[in-house]
Amino acid sequence: MKIDESVIAKVLDNKASPEEARKVAGWFATEEGNKYLSERFDWEIGMLSEEMPESIDPHSIPEVKMKVRFMNEIKCERGQRPVGRRWMWVAAVLLPFVFLSVSLFFLANRTGIFSEPEYADINVPYGEQIRVILQDGSIVHLNSDSRLRYPKQFGLFNRTVELWGEGYFNVAKDENRPFKVDLQGVEVRVTGTKFNVKAYSAEPNIWITLDEGGILFRDHNAKEYRLVPGESAEYNRQSGKCLISRPDNMEQISAWRVNSLNFYLTPLGEIIKVMERHYDVHFIVKDSAVLKNRFTLSTGKVNASDVLYDLEAVSNIVFTEIEEGVFEVTSK
């Protein structure tokens, strides 16, 4: 999208409206706008080069001339420094850059780049999911018991959000402004891609699974791991170990987005945690030994009691609802 030259001129002349300034600033952040700005600087430098006075010799200066010039400079310091063509040339060099600097500062100030950013917080309660569309067009699908913190207006050179919990990101491509997901000490960096992140504070592990594009994952010690589509990273916050694998069924990892739960040889303790978030229920465990039992389960049922009925059918575990939304877990 090309911005009209007259609008750019108005912005650089400090005559534009806030809406026009924001529009031009946003365009400068794109690949096309960045190229225009670079060419503008090149053009300014080129114009200055053509106006360079002939008296300035870019080659080596003979020793005698150097001595004479040095002595003249000393005399000028004692008296009044003469104003010649070379000082006019210095002014010609500085003024355009001063003008551009002031104009760009005005542009940044009008668009809020230098102002304190305003943040929004999205908290997803148990049993619910929320889809968030960010200012750059990126979409974040948040799972139950998750929190997303993000600036209402991204900067010109970066896009950073913070996540507690689980989210699926569909990031709008912008190579000039990397998209970063801060996971409290570790970071996921992308430009445009689709990936799932699971990073609940109460759990020691972080899971990152890439569907499309590329990901750079940086841990607490600034060690970096690159993921390609089809790969998943499991990082342990305590040990600092990161395991890269290729899951057999990528769709199952983010199946929660369509209210589907998928477990493969998963301990009952982990299943209970997921169900508490997904269905907004609570479990009371009488015998902790049952939590080690592993199950393989895939279900899209909307009621927790229906899922628990299926688990009872294939195990020696009993789930008794003692009050609405509260289940007691015992062995048969």
C-alpha cells in the first residue's frame, strides 16, 4: 500500500493530522515504507555530494599546504574565525539531517512511539476459551485458565506479548517487526507463523509446537533452539533441559481449540489438571496412588461427567459427584 507523497510531505513538515501521522508511521514499519525511508536518506546524501564545493579535495593534502592551513587555523582561533564556503557546506550537510531527525521525532511522538505504552490484560476463567485479535492482525486463541498481556499499540520495530497458560498463535507476517512471546524468563520469537504454546505457571514444563513457519526459542540461559514445522519442544524450567521431537499427531496437541481432549498414555494426575481447567470442575483424591494410572483417551464430549464415565469403564477408578462440579476419586 503506497502512501501519497503529499501526505508524507505534510507529516515531515509537521502539518499532518494525528490520523495521517499514525498512517505514515505504520507504513514506515512495512517493507515498502522501510525501503522508501532508506531511499530518502540515500537521496539526501546524494544531493549533498553533488553540491560539495570544488575547494574541498578528498585526496591527500601536500605537507606544505597542510602547514599553512594549520597556521591559519591558529590565527583564526586568536581572532575571529572567518566564514567561508566550507562552513556553508557543513551547514548544508547538517540541516537536512536535522530536519529529518526533527520530522521523524515529531512523527514518532504523534503516533505514540515514545509515549508509555498502554497494556491490556485478558484473563480466561476455567471452562472457557477466548479468541483475541491483536492490533497487527495476529490472532491468539487462549485456553482455559490462561492470561495474555499485550500493548494496545505495537511499536515500530517489535511486537511483544506475555503469556501465562496455553495459547495458539496465528501471527501476521512482518519481517521488520519480530513477534515475541514472553514466557517469564524464556522467549519465543517469530515473524509470521502458526504455533501452540503451553506454559502454565504451576507446571514445570513448557511445550511449544510449530505448525507453520519458523520459531526461535530462547531459554533462561539465552541458549537458542530453532524449530521447523512438525517439531515440538519440551522445556523443563528447573533442569533447563530441552527436548525436540516430532509428534505423530500434531493436530491432537491443539485439539482443545475445538473442545476436544486427547491423551496418550497420560497419568490420571495430568488428565485431572486438564479437566479442571477445561470443564471448570474440581477433584478430591482419597488415594494419591490412582493418579499414576495412565490412559489413552480422545473425546469431544461437553460434559465432564460423560468423560469420567468413559474412564470408569476402562479402569478400576470411581468418580463420585459429591456436589455440583466436585468429584471424589477412589478405587473400586
